[in-house]
Amino acid sequence: MFYLLQLLVVALTIISHKNEVIAAHFVPYTSVVAPVNKHTDAAKPLYSVQVMTDYVNMQFLHANFLIDIDAPFIWHDCIVQWNIRPGSCPPNKLCVSPASCEEFECQEVRASYGYKNPSCAPETNSSTLPGWGFCTCPVNVVNPMTGSCDQALLNFDVLTVTAIDERNEFNGHLGSYPFAACAPSSSIESFPANVSGVMALSSSRYAWPAFLYQPLSNILSLCLPSKPSAPGVMFFGSGPYYLLPQSNVDVRSYLSYTPLVKQQDSFGYFIRVNSILIRKKSINVPVNTITKLSTMDPYTTLRTDIYNGVIKRFSKVTKRLRPAKPVAPFSLCYSTSTTGLKVPDIDFILPDGKKWTVSTPNSIKQVTHEVACLAFVDGGATSEPAVVIGTFQFEDNFLEFNLENSTFGFSSSLLRKQTSCSHFNFTLISSP
């Protein structure tokens, strides 16, 4: 009997220890969430994600960063200081800690993740900060709006985001500690108002997802809004995710999936499109054509040979609509002076028979009160990639970039599900 009691004690001890280990690694949240805003006050429509950058006077400060799913690392308007202390940072400025040129990450960012633009100045180790005694790490950044190059200083950043549980309710704040770069204020002059940097959401190991991953699943989800007046949403993690009014339907149940295709010398996201289908007729896309997904291109851009086929077919199936004089950059436009347009779907046919449907809200752009145009653009006879799917086609579509199994998930228009990207209930994540 004593022996049995000993065995029981040992067993209970093992079980207790195992439960302690499980409890120690239990994460009460499944994902993080941030609002996504549409901006129409720049040269082209752009989208930003809002994050928390600093904690001052018992509250978080917020900043908007342009969403760039191709950028290798985060950069923004800030000041590098090695001796940050209360009152040392100028008003309305963000101060961060510098990375030394001796850091391994400095060399790697420069060698593998930096921009090789001919307009960029050479990166050297000759600069320092007064009183610091170490060399700083200049890295090149390219303005995604203008293509101009600036030098920024690599730094240790802190970006905070809201954590949510399986009910999409507030579950605290999660801090991330990425390497980023502080750029001069002049580098963001072409950005929309109240946007202070670039948020890299690419597959680079210096993009933001790499610093949110673990304990979260490495899965990025974007839902871009169609109007500046109501935010969309960005998620990172394993979900589930809910959009009103269907508060019990995981929006990921609407997704179809296709493999992501890795491209050399790019951290962006690419898929294969086999053909483009318009009312049962297929427009050929040459074999091995790569399609890029872009948050910096406002409209889908097609190489001329593909574009001409799309325009010819779309013109034929909309011949009963009243034409209008083309408005750049579009070539096929319609009069909407009497009634709104409803046009046939455009289907991107993907491998394994998957279909990404572009319906009227994502194919027809209302340019003026009286003119609407097919929101596809001719990229030229030699444009590469031959197909670039832009943000107008992303709006009110739920998109998932799964970096764990290298797949891309897409919903097609959520409007057909009686919801939209602006229907996340942000009141659930208000801090208690």
C-alpha cells in the first residue's frame, strides 16, 4: 500500500509540473489588430496602419505608417538619441535608440535588405552621435511615392499593438521590438497628411511580421477600406476574425487559397494567374507569367498584350452601356449620368481551378459624378511583372498572407456577404 501511495505522489507531481509548464507558455491572446486607413490626399490612393509608438503621460501615442507589402524594413520620421531621458526629445518628435555599425544586423540589412538604387549614396561607418563613442548605421531608404533615395539611421524601435482573444475582444497590448530606420522629415513630404513612415509587411526577416511572430502564428491578414471615412483592419495571428453584422461567422471561412510564389531579389508576394475570364471567355495569360500583389499600385496593371485582350472582351460584353470619353489613366469609360453601372465579373483563374472574382465595386472606378471607368491600366509592352494586382481590387476583400505554409487567401468582395472591411467592431478592443 505504501508503495502504491509513493507511485501516486510521483504521478501527481509529474502531472502538476506538466500543467505548470503548459500554464507558463499559455498565451491568452490569439492575434493582434490595428486599424487601416485610406488616404486620398496624395498623388494616388494609399493605405496606412495605425500603431502605438510611445507611452507618454500615462497614454499611448499613435502614428500612421504606409502599408508596403514589398518593403524590406520599417522606416519613419524620428530622431536617434543614445541618451534618451525625460525632456530630451523635441516636442512632437519620436526619439529612439541607435543601432551601432558594429551590430550584425547593420551589416545584414545593408548587404541583403538595403536598396540598391543608383540614386542612393554609399553607406559608410563614418558618422557617430555626440558623446556616444560608437559609429551609427546609415541605411538607404527609397520613397515608394517618388522613388527618391534618402539615408536613414538604423535603430532599435518599439511598436505596440492591441492583442485580442478568440472573441476578438481586448486582451492587453503586445510590444514588438523591430530594427527600423529613422529618416529625415523631408523624406515623407510627399506622404499623405498624418502619415509618418513606411510599415514593411513583406516576407523580409526585418519586416514587422518577423517581430510579431512567436508566440503568434505567422499569418498576416489585410482588409483595406473603400472609403476614408471608416477604417479597415489588419490582423496578425491565428484568428478567428469577425466582421459585423455576422458576429458569429469567421471571415476566413470565405477564403480560397493559392500558393505564394517566391521571386528572387524580392520580399513581396506573388501568385500565378493562368487566365482572366470575362463572361465565359478566357483571355490568355502566357505560361509562367508571375502576378505581383501590390499595396503601392492603385489599380491592376497589365502588360499590353494581356491588357488589350481584357479591353476588347470587356468592351464587347458592355456594348449596351453608354460610352464616355476616357479619363487618364483609364482607356475604357462609361457615362453614369442617369444610373449606376453594373458590369460582368472579371475572374482571375488561378492554379487548381481557384477563382478570384472581381465584381463591379472592384472593377469600376467612379471618376466623376458622370463618368466611371474600368479600373485596369496598360503597363506597356515590356512591363514586368506582366500582371500587378493593385489596391482598388483589394478593397473590401479579406486577404491572408500565410507565411507559415506560403499560401495566399482571398475572399473576393465581402459586399456580397453583406459586410465590408469597415465592419470590424473596434469598440471591443477599447482599453478597459
